[in-house]
Amino acid sequence: MSQKKAREFVNDARLVLADAETRHYEVVTGDGIVLGHVEPAYRAGRRSGWNGWAAGSSPSARPGHATRDQAGAEVLRQWIAMATAKPRKV
């Protein structure tokens, strides 16, 4: 997919609260396609434990971002990079 088509595809994406109890969000296109997840980031050894927002196309431990919006933008960056990557030869 070209960069232009990928950016058009994610143009109307938004953060949607998926689970209010855990504060997990999904980055969703206007058509309802889930592009990735945003969730609170926790780090061991901190008194509060909570340290920003984690972002990615699959829910797992990732570095924290200061805001949900920054984490959502990171989800879109990762998705565009994956969608526009050249196929690897096996």
C-alpha cells in the first residue's frame, strides 16, 4: 500500500474507550476497523506504578507516552509503517 493510501485509510481514526474499568482504548477507523490499542502503562518499582500510556497494534508491554493522544498517534504511525512495508522474501 502506498503512503498516500495508508494515510487516507487512517484519516478518520479516533480513540474509543473499550473498557472503562481498565481504561483501555482502541484506535478505530470510521468503518469500525480496530488499528491498535492504547492502555495505561505500568512500571515496576514506582510507588504509584502508573507511568503514562502504552500504544501498539497488539496489547503488550510498550514504552509509555505522556498522553492518550500521543499513544494513539503512535498506533497510527506503527500501522502505517506496517501497511506500507515492502514484502520480505522468505
